Amino acid sequence: MSPQKRVKNSQTPKRTSRRSNSYQTNLLAWRQKEDLSNSKGISKNGQNSPVEDFEHADVDEQAEDTLQIAVRYFEKGPFKTSRSKDKTLEKHLKTVENVAWKNGLAPEEIDILLNVTLSGKFGSAVNSRILRCMIPATLISEDSVVKAVSWLCVGKCCGSTKVLFYRWLVAMFDFIDHKEKINLLYGFFFASLQDDALCPYVCHFLYLLTKKENVKPFRVRKLLDLQAKMGKQPYLHALLSLYKFFAPTLISISLPVKKKIYFKNSENLWKTALVAVRQRNQGPSPEPLKLMLGPDNVRPGKRKWNSHSLIPVLNSSSHSKEYETKGMSLSDYLSRNRAFPVDQLKTFPQLLQNIHCLELPSQMGAVLNSSLLLHYINCVRDESLLLRLYHWLSQTLQEECIWYKVNNYECEKEFTNFLDTVIKAECFLQEGFYSCEAFLYKSLPLWDGFCCQSQFLQLVSWFPFSSFSEVKPFIFDRLAQLFFTSTIYFKCSVLENLKELLQNWLLGLSMDIHMKTVTDSSLETTFSGSMQSVFELIHYVGWLSTNALRLESNSTFLLHFVLDFYEKVCDIYMNYNLPLVVLFPPGIFYLSLLSLDSSILNQLCYIMHRYRNNLTAAKKNELVLKTKSEFIFSSKTYQEYNHYLTAMVGCLWTSKPFQKGSYFDPEVFKKIGIAKYKTSLNLIHHPALLSYAVSFLLKECPEERTVNMSSIRGKKWNKYMDYLFSEGLQGLQLFIQI
């Protein structure tokens, strides 16, 4: 039975308490129901309902009555009772455990059991069992946590109970309805770092709780002292990194920039139950939603009865729903309370009107399914909100990844939907999550290249900008192993996503230049260093492509994806205002130049045309670039482009290819049927254009029974050019106009 039902059945006088009136009513009604349990049981025995649902309801009602008796027993129970010597105690413990793991506990039940556990009435074994089954049915009251923390000051419970309590706090953090009063106890929690046993778990809790105003110089000094005493522990490093994130001027020591998982997962004890709680709270789990600007009123489709969504449903805290239970209108509620409940946020104008008083959900993962809340996070840029989201995302990816555990592939659909939602959120924000970066570091060595292939590669495309030389051994070298041993379709998918990765890096760097904040970026690198990372990424893709083409017998299909990548590369200077021009390697250029596919040749001509425009613009502005950054164009780039340009003109126009510095042995041309390559390669005889020349002659002289290629000259040559351009070879047209 839900707490709301208990409230409706209660008619008790008011009592003096620190809690709100509604909370008093809940607790009094619950106790009154316990006194009436016997009479209810008698009346139920007298009923003979043939409906099976009524019988199940009767069983649930009896279980609730038994739970109330058990909780009442613990509230008034004896001190320091041995579990092994008291059968009544064992019976009530099993009652609480069974109900908690099946249905969860109501807020008032958790309130009582927390007081029992931390007050030291029972032994540590009993306290441990109670804490392990402290699973909320819906939410946990902030007042209950504050009262529980007050018991820690008394010192009634043992150290192992304190450790388990902090682990419970971390695991249930997103289920606590408010955090304001808990944050007022920040000093107490920080002082608990002195305890070596508690320190890892207190650091984890503070990592979730910390706001910018909590970062003080004396706390920074204390953390540095603890680090000097205990060594570079990951949990201390995490808290220091967070402090430096909020107040960079207070911490002068250098800390690694890479985000990773600093803490052991505290949800393991309650993982199965928490999944059930989320499933019960949100009902049928939704499919990944399309993030669009407008009302978030998409109804989820039906799923299997035993499936669950990894993303929490968007709900406000329990206190913000008072206007519903009390029959208040939303305007009346807002006039009394400043916080705007997120479950009432439907339109973008609503977001603009209430952006200063928006109450975010207690479970931060819920924002991934709301475009309006993603707008809010992107506009407000509150670091604490991002850290809460990153923490939740890190833990969920770590726990739900289906290839971490054996026989976990039955959850593939849920995990795939979850990754789709995360990727859509990254696309919406145009920013990769650092939690996904940590996930890629850990999961790539275990990935088989097949499971969730599309989603995994898209995560790679949103990898945050980093020093390429640092991440190459962990990400790109391992990706190369899968690349070379997989099918051509996998190779094409990898190249497509590496192109998206390059585009995302270029967009980020171009925005930094525009805002003039490159030297203050979190990467702490010079602008020249950033350009070097982009250069190394392009060089890496060129190496991948050259070897892949060799492995796939110079596949035209694969070559299309390679040239698509270089279409992005050739326009870096003009499209992104970045002083970088990188040419493709000779193996790709000459393979494209001598391709039998006209679309490949046309694409090559377009890329060479764009390279020329970028190099010309860079040459004109070279003086400005020298004063703007440390990066200066190399004359070798111009020489290499001119060499490529000469080869193309020789193959397509002058019929004099490879006069100097030829990369080909003449035997190569003989093998492909071009014995007289020095006079045969031009716009008529090129293998990719020969069919066009034949079609042109047949169109011009349909009565001729033989085709004479040498007849294409003079006026007919101009008509032939127009014919080629009319066939869609726009890249060739742009190249000829150079």
C-alpha cells in the first residue's frame, strides 16, 4: 500500500515535531493502521471473494501489516540484543528484508529504520542487515538523512556501520528529494575525512555534494595535507580535481586533465533493487526520444514486461508535488515556492520564464530525455550539475555495459537504446561527455567490434578534444587492430566516424579561436600543440586508409569513404579558420588519379580544386598568420601540392604524365592495358573517361559504325567538354578552370 493511501485513512490529532505536517500525518496514520491490523485481519477472513485480484490484495495487505509490526518492534526494541538468541528479532528482520527487496520501503519507514540503525540500539550485524535492505519505494526524505547524520555525532554506532551508511548515501544520492539541508552539514562531512576507513566513501559523497561555494582555501590545504600523508589516492585526487574545477586559483599543483572513474561503485549492494525501483517509478520504459525544441509530451511505446529503461523518468521531488495532493493550482504553488517543478516544464517559453527558479530532478540522468533541460544545462553551465550528470553517466555505463560480464547480452536492446539517447544528447549539445571518454578507455579492449557497433563508433566520433599522442595507445591503436581484421563495411564505418570526430574537433578549436580562449582551455596546450593533434589525427587516418586499400584490393567502395574524409581535410583553413593544410598520401592520390571509376576521378578533381583555394588564401594571409599563432605553413606543403597538380595536368590534359619524380614503374601501366601511357592518358583516353568519349561520339555521329577517338578536336573538343560537364562531372569542371 502506498503512503498516500495511509494518509487518506488517517484521522489523528496533530503532534509537535520537526517535520512538516504532511509527514506527521503519514507517520501517525501508519502507526494507527498497525493498531487496527488485527480487526482488519478478522474482517478479511470473513470475506469469500471469487476474484483472484482481491486475494492478492489481501496477501499484500497482510504483508504491510506485518511490516508495520516489525518496524514498530525495531523502534521500541531492546538494546544490544543478540540476533542468534532472539527468534522474534530474526523474524522481524526477515520481514523487513523481504518487503524491502520486493516493494521497497516508504519514506517514513526509512526514517524510523535509519534512527534505529545509527542509534546503536542493536548490534552491528543487525544494523548491517537493516542498512543493506534500506531500499526506497519512491524517494528518501532529506530530513531523515539529516537526523541520521546527527546520530553520527553521538558515536553510538561502530565503524563498519558508518562505512555502510556512507555507501548507502552515495548509492541513494539521486533518490534524496532535496539536498539544501544536507549541504549545510558539509563541514561535518569534510571533517570525517580524518577517518582513514571513511575517507574513500566520504570523498565520494562530497564529490556529489560539492558546490562552488563549498570550496574554501582551508579545505584545499587540508586535502593537500591528506594527500601528502596518504599518497596520491584516486578519491583524494578526484576531490582535488573538483575543487580546482570550481576554483582554479586556489590549487597551484598540476593535476592530470583526463577524467576517469575515481571511485568504486557503491550501488553493487543495492543494484538489482534500485533497477526495480526505477522501473516501478517510471512504469513502461520509453524508447530513445528525438530531442526537439518543443513540448516534451511524447508517449513511450510499449515494451516487454520484464524490460527496463536505464534512464530515470523525469520527476520533480516529492515536496514540489504538494500542489497536486493539496489541490493547489500551479500558479498558487509558485507564488508560495520559488522552485518550478521540471515535470511541469512543457514549452520553451516556459523555460525562459522560469530559468532562474527551475528545480532540477533528483536523478540527473532524467535530463538526457528532455531537450528543454539540456538547453538549461547548456545555458546555465553550472559545473555542479554537469558533475552530477557525469557521475551518474559514468556509473551507468560501467554497470550496464553488456560486454563487461558473461551472459549479459539479453540486455542488449536496453543498452543500445541507452547509448542512442546519450549520443543524441551529445549531438544536441554539440559536445562530448567526459564520462563517455572514460567508458571508451575501459571498454575498447573488451569490445568485439560487433555488439552495438554503430553506437560505439558514434561515441568515438564525440571523443573530447585531447592530445592525440596521449590517447593514441589507448584508443586509436586498439581501434586499428579491429579495423584491419574486420570487413570492408566496418572499415567504411570507422572512416565515416573518424571524419565526424575530425569535424567535431575542428568546430571546437575554431570556436576557441573566435572567443580567444585557446590558451586558457582545459587542455593547457599551446595553439600550435592543438594543431599538431589535428595533424596527427589526419596522418593516422591516412595511414589507416592506405593500408586498408591495399588489404581490400583497392576497393572503389572503400576509396569513396577515404576521399570523403579528405573533402573535410582540404577545407580546414577556409571553413574553420585554422592555419592547417594537410595533403593526402601518395598511395591515395595516385590510386584515385588512375581509378577506373569516373566518380572517384571527379571527387579527386574537386578536392584538388579546394586545396588550391585554401593554399592560395593561406599564402595571401601568411603575414597575418605569423603574428596570430606559432604555426607557420611549410613550403614542403606547396611543393607537394604542385607535384600532384603537375601529375594531374599531365594525365588529363597534356598527355605527359610523370615526367619528373614518377612514383610508378612503367610495368604497372602495361599490366592495366595502357602500354603507351606517356601519350595515352588525357581527358579522352583516361580509363575513367573513355566510356564518356565513346558515348559522345555515338551521340554526335550515330550513323558511324566505327569510333575514331582522334576526331575529338577543334570545335568538337569544346562540345566534348560541355558533354562531360553535363554528365555531372562538376569537380572536373572546377579543376579545369583552375
